[in-house]
Amino acid sequence: MAGRILINFAREVRQDGAAPVVVVFGRRAEVVALSRGEPKSYQPLLDWLAREDVPTIDVTDDLARQALRTGDAELFAQQQHYSEEGNAVVAATLARRVPALVGGACDPCR
């Protein structure tokens, strides 16, 4: 169901002349599992989005790499929200990856 919703979202965004980007924000359990070398439970969704040519950024990979350096506790605050450090990882990931995915779609926004 989520895959269909995201694929339809991407189609609608493209029809409106914009560039769709789906961002996957991993939960703490997913970050910990990935940092331990376990596979992503949602990999089939990522594969489906790739087959449908839906640009996707999974910030979980960068969070897992940071968890290996600092521990996962540093990345999460109360009630499983990202901490300041976790948000910094997400922001750096998006700043690095979004421009290549949207091309010139955001140029008029400047």
C-alpha cells in the first residue's frame, strides 16, 4: 500500500512539473539493525521505488554509519525522535543528495 501511495505521489509531482523525492527516515531499531549488518526490513519497498524510477533517499544508511562511530543513543532523543546529532546527520545527508535528484527544479526558489 505504501509503495502505491509513494509511486502515485511521484507521478502527480512530475505532472505538476516538479521533482519528487521520497525520504525514508529510519527508526532507532532500523538504525541499530543496519549498523549491525542486518538487512533492511523495508528493502522490497526501496527496490520497488527504484524500479518505478522514484528518487529515494534513505537517511538510515548515514545514521547507521554514525551509530558505529558514536553509538545510537547519541542519535535519538526522547520518544525515539532524532536528537540534535541525529538531525544533523539527516540535514547533511539531504544537503548532499537532494540537489542531484532535483536538478534545476528548485532554481526558481532561490
